[in-house]
Amino acid sequence: MKNIKPEMSISDIFAKFPETGELFIMNGLGTFSENEAFLKTLTLDSFMKMRELNPEIFLPLLEKRIEACETPMLYTEDAPPVKPDFLGYMVCPVKHLFKESYEEAMLKHLEKTGEQFVSFVPMGCGGADPYEDIWQSHNIDELPDIVGSIGFGSFYRSQFTSRFLDSGHYESCQMKPMPEPFASAGIEDPLGVYTVYAVYTYIILVDYKKLKDLPVPRRWSDLLKPEYKNNIIVGGSDDYISEVLLVNIWKDYGQEGLDMLLPNIKDGWHASQMAKAAGSSMSTGAAIYVLPWFFAKSCPNTEHTEIIWPEDGAMASPMYMLVKKSEKERLKPIIDYMTGTELADIMASSFFPSVHPEANNHLPEGAKIKWLGWDFIRERDMKEFSDEMNDRFMEKLRQHRKEQGKKLHVVIR
């Protein structure tokens, strides 16, 4: 140990390394942290014995905390040893663009002000996530001060929303005015909690070589028609179908709509596999694909395919931030980046439409956005609801396949 010795008093440790205070409080120092006389007589060794802390674990933890504050941590791909100011989940296709841009912005801020932040953006796609269960915390101080995430995951669970969002710990930093078509869709959170900075849109990609004489679907309800039986591949795998599609169909057409959609589903594929197969000479694939706009735009076989932006709107999933009200001023540089033109340009040019007023998203003329609506979202535990819906749908789909003598295709994630 280069910084801390067990015989040091807690008072001396706090004086030399104030950044360790949070670790002592989290491990039971509690109200004694303000009793200076007590802290002068209490050694680190005594504190660990009193709290039954393993020195082999606690001492390195203190050292890591000190090192973390000595070393600039503008952006880390590994879980930081301290609570991050910013925990950001980003869609895979733009992670590296985001990393480069964000890191440069934070470096400029450091050079200008000497102020640095701890930011953690998990890289890779689908790997281990050390913060997977952070939503279960009961302590607001354990949560990153800004969380950036995608879709209706754990930060829409009722346990998390009732514990931290309904009690006013978070406040929106929404860019204004909300431009069209996002304003008409109702993307802005009326309660001022979630800050939506972009949306993940799902559209229809048609393969004319396989569609043949069938009509081109123009609305989501068209996908429920029996003429498309076994002709649609959607985002998913052998045990999962995109919750955005299922929840939107259920909201608009109920269980009957899902039952009508089911026989039309040929498979669940990763979107990149769909983009590769559509319009190709591959024997596999389908006439119709439901996938994110970004992947549809990456389809190389444009001669035999067409992107259909549904007349009733592209289904949208949120890309958002949760910002602690108490930290808005301190973390303004991060908020300004996440809601600024630089990130808006990255998202827009990658076909993840930004809701920034100045963003040029290159949307088709008259394009609409299909949004579930905040009332619908807040009336239920979205994560639990979509998981249960997926389980029921997949069970029926497997039964349907069994009756048809088929198996779901093995997909590439």
C-alpha cells in the first residue's frame, strides 16, 4: 500500500484522502463520520475490526478509490472502482463513434477547467454488465448520477420508478422545442423525468424477389393479414422476439392481433442477418423483414428491396437519459454533450433519429413516429410486461412450429 496504513487514524485519512469518505460511510461509519474527536482516536485497523471488514478487500478498495481520483478517467471501458458520474449504454452500431466524440468533449472540458468526470460506457454487444442489477438498489447515492440507456429495460421497472422517479430524484433536461414528427408523436415526457435524445426506429424491408405477387405492406396492420403467412422475419432469436413489435401490436390490436401475426412469423433473426439476406440469392430469408432503420439502410441489395416507412409511423423505442436533479449543475458538461448538436449529428447520420431541434434526420417526407405513449408506459411495469408477453408469444410460436413440423432458425446475434 502506497497511501494508507492500518495504523493511521480515520481523521488523518479523511484529511489526506477525502475521496475515501464515501467508502467508510457505506461500510458503517455512519453518523460517526462527523465526530472529529472520535475519528482522531479511531485507527483504520480498529475500524476494520469493529465493522468485521476483511483487510485484504477493504484496503485495496481504498487504494483504488484514491488512484481513481488521481488519474483522469474521462472514459473507461472497464467498470470503474468508484461510482460513475455517467453510466451510458449506447447502441452497438455507434458505440465507437460515440466513444471518440464523447472522450474528445470531456478532454476539452478537462483542459479548460481542470474538472474531470468518471464515465463508464460498456463496450461490446451483449457482454457482461457489472451494472445489470443497479436498478435494484435502495440507495439513491449508489446510482450513477446520469444514466443513459435504450429501450424499455430495467429503468422502466415499477420497483425502480416508484422508488426513485416518482419521488422526484430525477429531472428531465429535454431539448426544446421538440421538432416534428416527434412532437406530434408525444415523445417528450410530460412529467419531466426522462430526457429522450433519440429514438430507435423499426420499419419494414421488402424483398421483391420473394414477395412476388403479394401486395406491399404499407401499414403495421397489413402484417396481420393471412396472405403473409410464413413470410415475415422479425428481430429476435430462437427464444426472443422484439418487444417493440409485440407491445405495439398488442396495444393497437390486442391479443387477437398477436394471434393473427403469429402464423406470419417465419423466424426471428438478428437485424444484420436480415440486411444481408434481403434481396440476395440466398434460399433462406423471407419476403418481409421488420428491423431497425439503421440495419435496413445497410442492406446492399437495393435493386430488389425497398424500405417501407409505415404510413402509421415507424415504431419507436427511446434512447434516453435519467439525470439526478441534485447533480444537474455539476454535470452540465455531460448533459450539454448528450443533448447537443454533436451527438445529434452522430445519431442522425447513423439513422437513429435525433430529437434535437437542429438535427437533419433524413426522414422520408411525411414520415410519422409511432410511440406507445407515456400514459401507456406509466400504467405498467414495462420490463415485466414485455417479458411476459414475449414468453407467451414464444410459447405459442413454438407450438405453432411444432404443429407445422418446423423449428425456429438458428440466428447470428
